[in-house]
Amino acid sequence: MRSGTQQATIAVAVLQRRAICESAHGNYHTAQQLFGAALRGLGPRGPTRRHLLLWNELGMVCKYLGKFDAAQGFYLRALRHAGRCFQGLDLDSFLADIYHNLGGLNHSRRRFARGAQFARKGIALRRKSARGALPLASDLVALAANLDGLRRFRQSERLYRQALPAYRRYYGSVHPETSLILRNLAAVYQRTGRLRQAESLYRTALRIRRRKLGEHHPDTAFFLNNLGTLLLAQQDFHAASSCFREALEILQSSFGRRHYAAVVISRNLQALKLLAERKK
């Protein structure tokens, strides 16, 4: 017969697995509630490793929900206590995860210089922890995204290309994670004037997302917005409008009208309308 402590531990683990599953399906509000319930199930003692892992997961969910301050708070709390809960290579690996996520959070906040600093810290720690090629490739992608924001396109493209083989080996060519690098490479092509190559990669990445995550997953909406911006730059107003409207419908259904990405896409639609009127 299991003790009360064992039962509580199992219950927390079940909640955590459910939350991770909900997050993978784009149900971030539900995931946030489940992670919060798991934290409450740990009781007043702590922090423990489980607390830190849950804080990290909550940070990622809050980022997707546009709750950037809350995400940063969870990451920094985990960072503050990491030395008490992890040691050796486990500590290096966990810190690399946190710095990676802080790099991604600052990218979402358009604080690219700060994001690049965090991403570089993550890369240095990941190389010490020696946990395989894929985690390091993921860190390179985080740095590349911030370098793209800083308009250091040559370095960004080089890092994406360096990371892509590891993603293809681990995930395969038709996987949401691989499609993320294709989308990011397409963005670099777009910014450097290679619009035909950019459109081809955007469409390939979007096709993978639709197939693997579904038509109504929030990440599908982000990819639709990317393709829409390219079509807008090419003055294909009808096709751009179709992408923006579909993306906006998905995001408003998932997050509501005030989500930061929904606001951005609404602005894209307004800009498109003005451009189309000027062309008449």
C-alpha cells in the first residue's frame, strides 16, 4: 500500500504529464492550470528539482500566452535555486535550458541583444554538459533567431544551417521542429531579398505544421502570419489577406483578441487594407 507522500508524488507526476500533453496540442491555458495544480500538489516544502522543472515548464507556457513578465518570473526563480537542487553536469544542463528559454523569451519581447546574451550562455553550458547534438543545435537556433533580430543575417543563416542536420537526423524532415528551422531560414531569405526562396520554404514549413499539428493549432497561425507578410511584400494582397485572416481566427479562438500575436496580425490586416486602397 502506498503512503500519502507516494500518492501525492504520483498525482503530481500525472498532472505534469497531462500539462505537457496539453501544451504540445496548443492548449496553453489548460496546460497552465495543470502545471499550477502540480505545483500546489508539491506542498509547502521546497524548492525541489520538481519545483524547478515545473517553473521552467510554466515559463514556456506563459510565453506562448503572451504573459511575458510571468514567464520571466518563473525562469528567474528556477535560475535562483538551481545551484541548490542540481549538481555537476545536471546543473549545467538545467541552466542551459533556462538560458535557452530566456533567450527565446527576450526574442519574443524583441529584446534581441539581451536574448543573444542568454542564448550564448546556454550554448557555453550545453557544450560543458555534453548531452548530445540536438540540445546544442536547439541552442544555436535560439541564438540565430536573436541575431536575425539584430540584422546579423549572415551569422543567423550560418547557425540555422549548422543546426538543421541535427534536427533532420533526430526528428526527420517532416516534423514540426524541423519546420521551425525552415520557417526561420525563410525569414532570413525574406529579409535579404531572396523572396522566391523564402516563399518556397514558408510554404513547405506551413505544410508540415498543418499536417502534423492540425489546421487550428496556434503554431499554424504563426506560420500563416509569416507567409502573409511575404505575400504582402510581394503585393499579392488577396493571398496575404487570406493568410492573415485565417491566422487571426485561430489565435483569437485560442487566446482571445488581446493576445500579442493577434494584435500584430490585426495590424498587418490594417496595413494591407491601406496598401490595397492606395493601389486602386
